[in-house]
Amino acid sequence: MSRTACPPIPLAATVIALAAGPAVAAPSTAPDTAPVSAPPTEDVSPSPTASEVLLADGARLIVAAAAPLWPGERRSVYLAEARPDPRDGSLVEGWRYAGDGRVVWVGEGVVELALAYPLAGDAATSAILRAPLDAAPTAVWMPQAPPPVEVPAADGLTAPEVQSAEAPPRREGPRAFGRDRGGVALGDVHDAPFYGRGAALRVTGGYAGDGFDSGLGLGTASWRVRPARGPGLVEVGVEGLWGQRWLEGEGTESYGLEPAVAYRVWSRVDSPGVGLAVIGGLGAGVGAEGLGVSGLVGLRSGHPDATRVEVLYEARGGLGGRLSLDGRVAVRDALRVGARSRVGDLPRHDGAFRQLRADGAAVLAADLGSSLTLELAAGAGGYDLLWADAGFVADGALEVRW
Amino acid sequence: MNALLMMIGAAWAGGFSAEVAYTSAYGPDAYGVSHLQAAHGPDLEIGVLGVGGTQPGLLATAARTLALTERFEVRGELQVGMLRAFGPSLGFDAGCRLSLAPLDVVAEVGALPGMGARGAAGVDAPLGGGWGLSPRLRLETWAGDRDPALRAALGARHVGPSGWWFGLEASAGGRDVLHMGPGVAASFGRMR
């Protein structure tokens, strides 16, 4: 929805002033790709065809650049480090892809790069920058020479053929949702146990008014499990729903209100992905309309207990359904703030009344301890964007983990 | 309250953007937009979008960017909220960016029932020293679902060494030569 001139760096990127060493590249023709096919050598000094910049902690960043660098250009940035060659154990210096950078400014001996991920301060970035020199090679770090490829010769004998240093770079495929820009796997929820707790009891309650006496009270109690493997989250619970809904009147009364009440048991299962997770669930219960089933489908991007966006659609049989968009930003390890918006027809009225209503709320989630989380949400809702016709929305959740 | 908390969150998280815009098409079609977004994690944005004018609205937004190749990325945004005199609405924005150094080619389309649809295309051209120009051509029915209006816009932006950036944009256009009006937009934020 950006309508004005956006900065060239997409989304959450960071500008890092790299102001040490011979920053500006010498003239070169080095390709803007990972130098994975350079000849093998034990003494691999930074290529004279690339810019080298020193970080404060001594780490060396290399910008493969066809100099001169121009502001606005996008360059691949590599971290120079030495690691054992997986073939013979000898220490080989290599370049590891450390993200995309866009040249913001070039000055006298200084180049400023706006680095996209993974150097933006997330866990994967820190791991890359602090990687010890003798750490095992990772999937994104490669020795500088590929192993020789044996090809049959014309006379029937085999002759070794070394891959040419001029071999074209491998084309990047689409980045999976579960990987960042550097190709580093984001992992899944199993990699990040929430304070080491695997199970939780969760109690929620609240009220969503609509300004017309047909709001909805909702309370749940659930048992939540984060398995060590398999699904990312499994939750079962019971729910009570109380509200009023409008109905067409008879005789002199043109309309009236009747209770909308339901009780149900429900379940929810999340897939383990963090980049993109699928959410599903089923439930059954009894309400004003009799026995009914309910369903839940959704998507989540991000860790469920950290920065994430969740889109959910819940249908509760004849009582109606609701679509919710819930986004939260982890401003601290133990504090998340965000916004939530819901649209739907819960509870569904009987007759020619407006059904769809929306509510919006600010959300605050705080980990009061390693075993306790409190979530609070407050806002307004209704059938129109008129404060006079709006009802209040307030709800909360308390989660106790063990 | 939402905006306040999002601003606090954005300041803590480090990456955020704020945008305020006013667009007039001479006559009943006029609208203002304020969009506050917090960015955190790989390519994830969470925000609140407020629209005023012909068709006011208040929506929560969530966007995700995906780099399909080294030079090509796509972005999708979901918008859920309320429009005045229309009721709840669910919309989207989808865009792409092709990096052809030194230019970036960008295009985006979006639709929000009750508000209208919009599309834009243009380039981001760096000027040096952190400055850049962003010419755009837009076709939109915002905000009031009226006849399509064509607008030409020119934006300038600056990215500072500390990651703070700001942008200004001026535009002109309308439904026809008799119904044209100006538009201005200002945005700022910090990349993280």
C-alpha cells in the first residue's frame, strides 16, 4: 500500500556503514555471483577484483563488485572465513554468501551498504557473523573449488576434468518461505522451544460489542502442546459463547433480540513451519441452533510466540463465522505488540439485518515469566466506521506453561 | 491506540515506515491515506491503514515479501477492516520489483471492495548520495469506487547512513481533463 517513493531496500533491511579498509572496489570484471568456482588455493587473499570491508569484530565482508560501485546497485555480499575442507580437512578460506546489499552511498574510502537479510540482526545473522573459524561447513558455505568430475574419454579410458573457473553461476531458484534471503533455513518451531516448555494451559475470555446490543462474549479453556517433532502446535479446548442476535418480529414488534448461546469442544493443529504454516481444526458442540460442527483454517507466517502474522477463518455452524488478521511484532524477547482485525457475522442474525461487522484492536502480549504469558486486546467494533455506533472490544488470555 | 502501540513497537523493533498522503481529483474524489507499518523478521510487515475523504476506512495490514531470484521479488499485502457506509471489507495489494541496476522496475495492483482498485508502475532511479527518484504512473478508482483516474507522480527519496529515510511525492491527474487535481505524499521510516 506504499503510495509514495519507497526506499530501494525492501522491507526490513538495515543500513550498515562499512567504513574501514579499502572500501571502494578497484576496477574489475568480477561477476556479481558467489565465487564458488574459483581455483583451489590454500592462500586465498581477498580478490583484488572485489571490495573488502572490515567489520568491528574483525570479520571481513567482501562485496563482489564490478567497480565502480554506484549507489542503487545491488550486490551480493560475502563473509570471508576459513573452514576445514570437507574432503581433506585442510583449512580453506572461502566466501560465504551473507546477503544482498544495495549500495546507498560511496564516499572517500567508505561505502555504505544497505544490507538485506540475513545481516539484519536476526538469529541466523548473528550465527553467521559469530561463526567460529573451525566450525563445520554449512550448506551455504562452500569450498572454493568443486571436486573434479570424471568423464569418459574417447578411447574408453577416463580422464579427470576439472570444472572450468569460468563456469556460469548457478541460477537461484525461488526462495522457499522457510528460508531467508541468504538461503539460511529459518528452522521450525521445534528449533525454538518456548522457554523450554512443551505444554500449556490457556484460558481466554472477552467481549466484542457491535454497538447494537448484539455483541459476543467468548471464553475458552484449552490445553496446548508444542511437540518435539511433528506438528508445531496441537491444541484442544472447550468454548462457551454468549451473545444476542436480532430476529424478525411478529405482530406489532418489527424485530427483537434472542440469546445466541453455544458450547463446543474444538481442536487446532499447526504445521511446524515458521516461514509459512498451515492451521486447521475441527470442533463440535450444541447451541441455539442445535447440534453443530465448526471448523478452522488459516495460515501463519512467523513463529507463533514471536513476530508473526496469522490469518484465520473460523466457522461455527449456524451461528456464523469470522475472519481474523492478527499481526504481532516482538519488540523485546518477552513483549509483543500488534494489531488485530476481524470481520464476520458472528453471531448471525435471523432476518433482513446487516450481518457483517468488523472490529479492530491493539494487542499486547507479555511473558511475565518463563511459564506465564498474558495477552490483552482492546479496541472497537461495529457495522460501520462510526464511533457513535461502535461497541467496545476487550479480551485477554492467560497461558501457564510447564 | 493501535497506531500508538504500533509506533512504540516499531520504534523498539527498529524498522518501520509511516506515510501520509492526500490526493484530490477535483470534485468529490479526494482522499487521504495514513499507513503505519512495523517491519520485523524476514520480509514481514504489520501495519494499520487509515483512509479518509470520500470513503473513510480503517484497516489492519500484513505484508510479506518474497525474493524469487536475486533480482526479482514479489510482495503481497492483506488488508482487513472497516469502511464507512460500506461495512467490513477485505482487500489486497500485490507488487513486484525487478532490479535492473541501476534502475529498479516496480509494479503493483490492489483492490479493496467498497474502496476501489488501483494499479501503478514505474521505476526507482538512484541519483547518488542516498538520493533517488521514483516516477510512477497510476490508474485508480480510489477512494469511492468511481471512474478510473489516471495520475502521474514523481517522488524523491533519501536514505541516510543511519538507516533513516524519507520521501516526498507530487502527483497530478484525474478522471478527465476537466476533473484533475493534485496529490502530495510524505513518508519516512527507518530500515532495519
